[in-house]
Amino acid sequence: MGLLQTLVAARRLLVVDPCEDCARLLPRLREAGWLVHSCALEVAGEQVCDVGLARLRRAHLEHPEPLKRLISRSGTEWIAVLGAETLQLPGAADFIGEWFFDYHTLPFDLSRVGVALGRAYGMARLRGKLAAAEPDGPRELLGNSRSIVELRHLLARLAPLDTPLLVCGESGSGRELAARIVHRLSPRADAPLLCASCAALDEAELFGREQSPGMLEQAAGGSLVLAEIDELPLHAQARLLRILQEGRANVRLIATCRPDPEAAVREGRLREDLYYLLGALQVRTTPLLERREDIACLAGHIARRYATELGRRPRSFSERAIHAMADHDWPGNVRELATRVRRAVVLAEQRQIEAEDLRLAQGGGPGGPFGSLADYIQQAERQALHDVLLRHAGNLTQAARVLGISRPTFYRLLHKHGMR
């Protein structure tokens, strides 16, 4: 039984701008169980598919935006089909590496196409599972860990109330996001939401001065989020307490604090009476270290969102990168994760984001962000295969010869790095 015949049935393949060679290939793909549909690029965005196969021409390289939009919005993996002459055009290799999961030079090698489609389908399914893990509710608090599910439910229950709220947790763990969700789900959602850090807040900005309203007045009818409430000067805390107790501000106050507000009270940084007023309704965010099962979902969401902002093709994470993220302690929580992923989206040169792009050594060991010598060798080996495949895609024997290895060794390395 050939490799193409091992493909599972009922997988949807969309072929965009098919060529004559594509048309001859389609019956074989249908025999292998693919549900094949072909169309022009202009209407491809209206189609649904599990994997895409796109005929890449010079015109697409000169005017790439329609193809970029299709790939970005489809939510699946794409394979480029092109002639050897197109591959030699300036910018072709970079465009393929940035926007396509894989590529194939004509004429078709049936076995290789089958393997490439199978791998693309597997990666598309993984990407789909990560996207499906994002909740239908408040989309900023992503994940399926027990703590994050309970937090979403609690915020939804507390949002309709008008009582002050205290959100405790580590820096970067989503305290302000939780506050914003409460406002958005509350009856005050159409009124202003103002946020300020007490560490940098001037007292006049909060309470106002003559002819100049403060934030309490500016947020009238809405919500005011005061971050790190224990960093507000004590005399300002006393003034804020009186205003809240006397009902002189038509605003819902949501304050954030470090994980142990009682310690702030004991140390004299937070007035006890203000704490009791705020702490009547209290929620706690969970550090990323305690909900590791959410990391892949969060990283995927951040990568897709940032790639879209940059106009780039969303990249998935390699298995090594996922393990490295799971092993890291994340002292900066989700904020640190977002910073590392955004940097990786910009700097990654492979088709997938690697642990090195995240500046994480797999296993979080003493090698630090640079990893071990074996990591460097692995990365260099993969880069060499990537470069030589782009230059000699139509002649694998020549590609192996350029690297100074035999063809069987070349194939073994391709399989080792998951590139075929």
C-alpha cells in the first residue's frame, strides 16, 4: 500500500488556481480519501477546507496581498505548488518560508505530496484544537484549567453587582484583565472605564482640583480601576474611603493588590478599614506556574493575534518549544509569556517557533536561554536542511550532494527533524 493510500478519509482539500499537473493529481487524491474542491483565488476565501494547496505564480510574488489574506483567514495549513523557475525568482524562498507550511515543485512526486498533505493536516488539526480551547465567553482569560474556569464564572457572577471589588494576584497574572471583564459584563459597560496605577497617580488626578475634574468624576456612571491600591498614600486612602462610604462618587471601584493584602495591612501600607470595604468582594488570579495546561493555548492565541497585527502568517510551536514553555517557571506570568512569544513571532526563521526563538532552553535547565551544545547542533542541522531544500527542491540528490551526505542519510535527517 502506497503512502498516499494511507491517508484517512473525509479530509477536505482546497486546491487554489489549479494547473494541468494539479488536475491530473486530483483523481488520485480522491481515491486516497480526500474530499477535493478547486477554485480560483478570488473566491477561495468563501470555501472551507482542512488543508490548502495553492498554485504559486510570479504574479502572486509581485502582488502577494490576496494570497496572504487567504492564508491568514483560513485558519489552516497551506502547501505551495510551483515550477522550478518560480522558485528561483527573487523573494520566492522567503515568501514560501514565511507563508506556507510546505512546498512542492512540479512535476508532482505522488508519495511526497501524500506525506506533505498528511503532515499539514496533522498540524492544522493541532492548531484547530488550540483555537477551540479558547472559551466563548470573555476571551482575554483563556484556558481550560480549573482555576481559570472558576475565575471566569466568578467574574460573571460578580459583574452585575455595584459593590467595590478587590482583585489580588501576582504581577502579570491578569488582574487588570479581570477588572476589565467585570466592567464589560456589568450594567455600567456603556459608561467610561478608567485605569490608573497608584504608584504613579497624583492625588489631584484622582480627586480633581478647582475647574479640573479628577478620575472619580471622569468615570461617573462607569468603573475606575486602581492598580496596586497599597501604593496609594495613606491620607489619599482615607479620603477615598470617605468618598466611597458617603456615596459621593457614582463609580464602581475595582482595586488590584499583590497576592497577600493582609500583609500590606500589617505593614501599614494599606488602611485596614479600606481593605475591609474593598475585600468584601475579592477574587484571586492564578500564576501561570500553577496552570501550566493553559500555556499552549495562551501562546497560540498570542502568536496568532500578533502575527495578524504584523501581517504575517501565524506560526505554530514546535514540540520542543511547547515542552520548554511547560518547563519554564514564568516569574513574569502571562505578561512574560506575551513578551517572549511576540519576540519569537518577529525573529523566528523556521516554519515553526522553536525554543531558541523564545529564549528558553528545553527543560529550563542550567543551560539558560542559550541551551546546550546539542541544542546548537540540532538547530544548525535543521537550518542547513531548510536552506538546501529551498535551493534544490527539484533535485534531492543534488541537495544531498551539496551537504556532502548520501541520499539515504539526507532522507533520515529530513524525517528526524519532521521536515518530510
